[in-house]
Amino acid sequence: MKVLVTGSAGFIGFHTVAKLLQEGFDVVGLDNINDYYSPQLKYARLKETGIRQDLIKWYQLVQSSVSSRYRFVRMNLEDKQQLFSLFQSERFDYVINLAAQAGVRYSIENPDVYVQSNIIGFHYVLEACRYFPPRHLVHASSSSVYGANAKIPFVEDDKADSPMSLYAATKKGNELMAHAYSHLYKIPVTCLRFFTVYGPWGRPDMAPMLFARAIQEGEPIQVFNNGEMERDFTFVGDIVESVAQTMLANFDGEPPYRVLNIGNGSPVNLMKFIEELERNLGATAIKHFLPMQAGDVPRTWASGENLEKITHYKPQVSLNRGIAEFARWYLEYSHRLMAFHG
């Protein structure tokens, strides 16, 4: 079985590739290695999977040096002709679309990039799946689609039409586009709403990495909404296990379309998260308390009932265990990570 993983140099994509290779799948990774955050961190992830930076060229498949079942290609989703050629030549059994322009706050500053990557890019993924249909398209949505919804925990059929950022709006738009293609062309699609993902090899623009670096270097951390925020922090291992289980899950509806939350199901106060990080890093954070930022929401909380019903899997990693594993990795790699915070 052959799987395309887009965004494979990203945080979740890197772990997803490793999981699928472990499970015996043939994998093609795709990423444009953009500079939203340090490309060197992305190249370092690729190196872990046997993809050498000096061999990477646009639109050319590179063979992994550590797995005969993994190849990588540098490409934008918006490169329609090259994307279609890839689908035509490889005939993927499954497609896991994790590629997107990430970042809630960045979407306020650079809206054009989000429309290009998240709307137009995803449209071409859907078109490629229309003409070269896989057994299942799994697409990364986001908990941010719930926006101003005050009902908790968030359930998949809750109101989700009040986005608080353009990023959230593009992710909700993706879900609607996927539903239309599933209805028109009978493409099996699952949209996964990820809740605050953390763990080893995380994004340097997200709180765990920002906090860890600042704590270790004795710099202040920015604590928004004066710390009065709750997030459903979800360990990356639980995310990729859920992705893999979802990919193989059957459909019984018409059209073959569904939306699933992937979250730990237990929201944590931001201050508790910081305290756990301090304990594992052996240092105290200098806290700079700030008001709520535009595009943010005060609380997220996933209902995981539908995920468990469909996949028989429930996220299992506690905050204590997850932070401990993240901190161990961070301390081991911190000397290398200094170059990745650009």
C-alpha cells in the first residue's frame, strides 16, 4: 500500500511518515520547505528519515537512505501540473494531506499566503484525488474552526461558522470543499480537527518550543490573557496513531465524508502547562503577562467519542508523560535547536 503524506517535513508530517514506515507502508513525502519558520529544522527532520538536504531538488523524488520504502519530493500544492503528474505516476492508495500554511496570528499579517496554500493548494489536492482516486483522503483541519463557539466540549456537529482568524476560516472552507467533492465524486474523505499538538520536533513558533527555549535561556515568556486560557494539549504520538487508524477506517455513510476531533479530551490551564514544563526543564520561567491576542480563543476541549467509535482508539498520553518526553528531547537537542529558531 502506498501513501502520500503532504507536509512531510513539518512537525506532524515528520512523525506521520515515521509511523507509516514502521507499519510497513510505502510512503512518498511532499513538502515545499517554506520559510514560515526555520527551513533548517525541516531539513533536520528530513535527515532523520534519510533524506539528505544536498539531494533535494524541486519536483524530483529523492530516495531515503534509511528506508527503501520512503521517497521525498519538494513541491507546492499549488503546482498543479507537477502534482497531477505525481498522482498519475504513483497511483496512491491513501493520501494524508497535512500541508498548509500554519499559524493563527501569522494569518492576520499575511492573508494572501493562506488563500494560496490552504484554499487553492487544497483545491488541487481534491482535483488530483478526483482524477486519480485514492481509497481515502485524510485531511488536517483544526480545532480553530470552532471559533467563538461557547459550548464545551467541542463536538463535531457543533456550530462552527464563527471563525476568529483567516487561518480558521480557510480550514473550515477546506471541510466544505471536501464535502462537496465527496458528494460529487464519491471520494472518501475524513477531515481531522487537531487540538493543540505538542511533542518532540515541534514547531518553534508554538508555545511549548517558545517556552522551553526562553526558560532555558532565562528570557521572559509571553503569557497571553494573563494565563487564563485552557488548551486541550495533545501529544503528537496520539495524533499520528489517530491519523493512521483513521486512514484505514471504513465508511458507512453517504457521501463518504466525516469530520473527527483528535484531542486529549482534558483541557489544561496554561499556567499548569508552564509549571510542568518548568519542573521537567529544572528552571523557573520569567512570565510576562499580556492580554488576549487577536484570533485567539480562551478555551479548547475536544470530545473524542466519535474518534473512539470509528477507530477504537483514544488518545492516551497524559500531560505529565508528554511534557517529560518533550523536555527530554529538547534538552538532548537544545544545542542543535539554537540554529532552528530563525
